[in-house]
Amino acid sequence: ENEIGKIDAIVHESILQRNLSTEQKEKEFKYLTEKIFDRFDKEAAEKKDMERRIISYIEEKSSLLRGEVSREVANRQDSIDALRILLENDLPKIQEAIRAEAIEREENDNEFMGTIQNEIQ
């Protein structure tokens, strides 16, 4: 009977050790699983943060470009308006000056021809 008691104690001790080992493995598994999911959550949060920063950067740059393009469009429109005003106002004056110069030259040429003809006669 003493032998049976020893064997029973050994079996009981073995079962306890196995249960403790199983519990410890379950705790380790749970700990590792939590670590893995924490890592996944951290990486997902980092990815979302990176996406927000990239979107913010792109929006900032596109806003700056829109502003620059708007200023350039306004500058070009101002230049076009100034050129149109110049052409509308100054071109007729230039054309009139050219006509006056042509008339004056023709009159000078006629006068010169008249002087030459008078001297020839």
C-alpha cells in the first residue's frame, strides 16, 4: 500500500506539473498573442499617422501651388490688359505719326523736286 501511495503521489505530482506547465504555456501564449496584436495595432496607428502627415503635406503643397498659379494668372492677365490698352491707345497715335511723317516727306520731296525744276529752267 505504501508503494501505491508513492506511485499515486508521483502521478499526482506529475499531473500537477503538467497542469502548471500547461498553465504557464497558456500564459506565455496569451502574452505573445497580446504582444503580436499590440505590435499590429502600433503599426496600424503609425501607418494612419504617416498617411495623415502625407495627406497634410500634399494638401499644403497643392495649396501653395494653387496660390502661385492664381498669382501668375493674375499677373498674365494684367500684362495682357496693359498690352491691349497700349495697343488701343498708342497704336493709333503711332499710325497717325507715320502718316504725318509720310505726308511731310512727300511734301519735302515735292518741294525739293520743284526747286530742282526751277533751277533747271
